[in-house]
Amino acid sequence: MPLTKLNATFGLTGTLPAVSGANLTNIDGGKILQVIHSENAYANSHTSSSYQDINSASGTVWTTAITPSATSSKILITSSIYIYYEENGNQSNRGDLAVDYKIGSGSYTQIQSGQLGNYDYGGNGVQHRTRNAFNYLISPSTTSAVTVKFKYNCASGCTGVVNDGGDADSNCTLWEIAG
């Protein structure tokens, strides 16, 4: 389709001034200052009701860390965790997936957890595969490193599997947002 040039007069004359951010008022934060991203394809499995950290290698807890540039910054945690629960010959395959964070060398605080999985009333075995997204905004009020990790457990003797190979991987992105 050809472009058409329109000739219209709107009563404007002269040169428009350049707009400077210094002249804007009542505009608060929201700028993305930095982004840290990590991927994890290491296969994990767990069969206990006790929480197990998701590892990125044998014996190595998968963590993602960001160091805010200002105490007023907020950290947006976005993630996609590939996890499934399976149980052969049982009616239940459920567990919990949780996200924790810590500041500096402090202790981890759980942000949120949720139960995943399903229940088969027929008792012939079940499996539930899914990708789970966590999206949280925290205000850590620090310029020390903020470290995020994930953990999971199993209910009723099932097996929980994270990142079972191939394209089944997980990721976490930490966004520093100006406060």
C-alpha cells in the first residue's frame, strides 16, 4: 500500500523545544536499573515431606543474587520452575514449591509456597507436569546482596522432579527497580 503525505496546517510555527527529564515533575521511579538472570537445567528429585533446596549441581544450591544500587530500590522476582510429582499405583502426587530470599549473609525468609499436583480417585497412579511462575516484588531496603532460592517437598510418598532434562529447565530473573 503506498504512503500518502498529508499537508495540514495546525497553527504551529517555529521550532519545538527539546524535552528534558529534568523539567518533568511528579514522575516517580519505575526505571529498571539492572537485571540478573540464571538458568538451571540440573535434574533434581526428592521423596520427602521435608523441604529440599533445588540444586544447580550435585550438592550446590541454585541461587540467584542481585546487589541493589540504592536502599530505595525494589526487587522484582520473576521465575519459571519446571516441576512435576509422580506416584505409580497411588492416588496422590502432590507437594509444595516455595521461594525464599535473604539479605547479605542473613537467614532465608520464605516469601510464598503453594501446593502443586493432583489426586486420582481411581488409585491407578497419577502424574502432573507443569511450569510454575513466581512473580514477587520485595522492598529489601538494602545495598547488600539479595539472594533468592527455591525449595520443594513431597506429600504421601510421591517423587518430586525438577528439571528432568532436555528443554525442561527452570529460570529466575531479578530486576532492580528504582524506588
